[in-house]
Amino acid sequence: MAPTSTPQTPFGRVLTAMVTPFTADGALDLDGAQRLAAHLVDSGNDGLVLNGTTGESPTTSDAEKAQLVRAVVEAVGDRAHVVTGVGTNDTHHSVELARQAEAAGAHGLLAVTPYYSKPPQEGLYRHTVAIADATELPVMLYDIPGRSAVALSHETLVRLGEHPRIVANKDAKGDVGAAAWAIARSGLAWYSGDDILTLPLLSVGAVGVVSVVGHVVAGELRTMIDAFTAGDIAKATSIHQELLPVFSGMFRTQGVILSKAALNLQGHPAGPLRLPLISATDEEIARLKEDLAAGGVHL
């Protein structure tokens, strides 16, 4: 059973988009995934997002996705919300993945805007409603035009927010002004999808973050969000500023590359990446160490 949630925070406040650990030969590391999930929850996450971009979902099979959900739910499902990515640019496939996720025990679904095909807004709406209608699980939208090529418009977000199971949005638009309008009009629980914009988005009504840097600073993110919600804006701002080197440093190349590098440096399960992604170079690792140290992360 998932932890208690509220309409305001249906998936908690601090969620990390977890990497998918692989063994040295590139196979799915389910034992490592369970150990990593437990570590992340112990570190301050009250939710994990599996099978997303940072989970290398384009290169994992449907069967591997289901196995990962089952393993993580078994490990931390009573302590954290386990949300899994099911969105693709094929509505039928996305519906199948949603049903598979429900059967595997997921607590919620992440539905990315369908990429590459560049559908019109009505197509985006129908695609997402089909996913939401496929199961009884709550759905978090994932609006990331930098990867999907199209964005969810204000009007589409408002329409989708009327669906009883579409309850949240992971916002990676990078536009705080647009978020302010959409939060005010849609009624969706808003989660930052850009670590460096978490505090600004909180100021216009967001409730939490789906993080990449939560692999290494979940506790600090928790403290920052708790301080903000308690009205201690000065403390929240101070933490945000202290974490700026981490927010920037973890994205000097593709986020999963440096997330796995950081976890490997700390001795946590992560392993290699699957092509077309490649492991961090020695130079990138050296710079990552500097960035993390500047942000107070000890390796």
C-alpha cells in the first residue's frame, strides 16, 4: 500500500527520477535497484519515479520495466510513492504499459507528452485520457517540450485536469510565468521538473519536485521545501543558493550520465549505461567531483 497522500501532494513532495541500475555486462540489476531505492528513501525521498528519462526507459524492454516496478515496490512500496513512466508516442503501447504497471503494483503513472510525432493539442488530450482511462491509478503528466517537441498548452492542461485520475504535472517547460497561469487554472498538483527552478516554482504554487539531483541531495531538497512551506523563505533561499553548484554540475552532460557517475563514486548501485548513452569521461568525473564538493556533497 502506498504512503498516505493528499490532493495537494498526491505523490509526496520530494521524488527522485531514479536511475536503472545495470550490472557490469549491461543486464538489469534488480538487487541493486532495491538497494538503491532503499537508500534514496532513507535519504529523504518520499517518492520515486521509475522508467523515466533518467531511468533510461528508451533502452529497457517492457518486461524489464515491469520487473523493476515489482522489485522497487517490494523494497520501499510501504514507505514511498512508486510512480512509473508509461508514456510513449504510441497510444496503444502506452495503454498497455499503464495496465502492466498497475498489475506490477505501481502507485501512479507518469505520462510524458508523446514525442517525435508532433500531434496537435486534441491528439495530446486524447492520448493522455486514453492512458488515464486504462487503469485506476493516478496520473502525473510530464510536460517537457525540449524532448517531446510539443508542449501541453494552458487550455489542454486545464482540460486534462478535469479528469478524475489526472492529478499532477511534472513541469519541465522552464517557464515560471506559464506555470503560474497553469497552476492557477488547472487545479493540478505541480511538481518541478527542473531542479534549479524548484524554489521559483514553489513560489507560484508548486508542491514539490521530481528531481535528478535527489540522487545525492534529497535531504537538502526536503529541508528546502519544508522551510518554504513553513514560511521560512530566507532559509529556503539559502539552501537553494548552496545547492546551485549541484543543480548546474549534474547537467554538464546528460543527467543520467552524471547521476550514475555520482552514485558510482559514492558506492551505490548504478553501473554502466546503455547505448546511445555512454559513461562519463575522466574529465567529466573530475569536474563533477568539484561541483558536488562546492555544493556540500561528500563523496
